[in-house]
Amino acid sequence: MDSLVAAASVIAAALAVGLAAIGPGIGQGNAAGQAVEGIARQPEAEGKIRGTLLLSLAFMEALTIYGLVVSLVLLFANPFS
């Protein structure tokens, strides 16, 4: 494999993981903050809020895992070589 392609693949893999973590990280922080605020306003709805929060956090975390998969493909199954 050409050294330029290898270097570009490593940089692209790092950017893929980094950028894939930014969006879900911000979203998870906002969701958790709003859930705490919602539970503070209506403590009787804690179970429904918590269940919805955990489901949405799982979906957000899946986006980060997609970025990880892209970076692993770039590193180990490089389509450009």
C-alpha cells in the first residue's frame, strides 16, 4: 500500500471517529439535561421519561458506533489499496 494512502486512511479514520462522537455527545447531554428537568417538574412521570431517555440514548450511541465501523474499515479493510 502506498504510504500516502495509508497516512490519509489513518487521518480519515481519526476524523471519522472524532466527528461521529461530537453530534451524539451533544445530543446525549441535551437529552439527559431535559430528562432531569422533566423529572424535576413532574416526578410522577419519572418511569416514562427514563424509558424514553434510555431508548433515545441507545439510538444516539448507534450513530457513534457507525463512525467507529467506518474508521475500522478505513484502517483494516482499506478500499483504496
